[in-house]
Amino acid sequence: MCIAFPGKILSIDENNFAVIDISGTKREACLDLVDEPVAVGDYVICHAGYAIHRIDEEVARENLAFLKELIKHEIY
């Protein structure tokens, strides 16, 4: 099973890589596969080092809260 995580774009470099924040953890993600244009401050779904979809901030926050609950109750 694969899980993709929502993260907020903090910066984007000239090579189309972004630094994203996933619940306080910063990761680098390639933006080459994302399905629409994104900018700093947008939320994206990331999997295996790639941003694959831009999502609404409210949806991102709901998904992060759900994932935290899964981890808290060890449901994985």
C-alpha cells in the first residue's frame, strides 16, 4: 500500500524542485509531475519525492489530521 502526504510548498528552485512542509518535517519534492501550476504557499500531495497533485488547504489539513489519528492509534 502506498500513501501520499499533503505538504505546503515553502520554496521552489530554478530546477522545479520544492521544499515542502509536511506537519513540521521539511522534504524536497520534484514538481515535474504535478497536474497544474503551483506556487509557494500551495498544498500538494507528495509521494516518493514527487508532488503529484495540488489540493485545497482545508482538504490538506483534514488529511493531515486523519493521518495523525491513524498514527496515534497505530492503525496502519
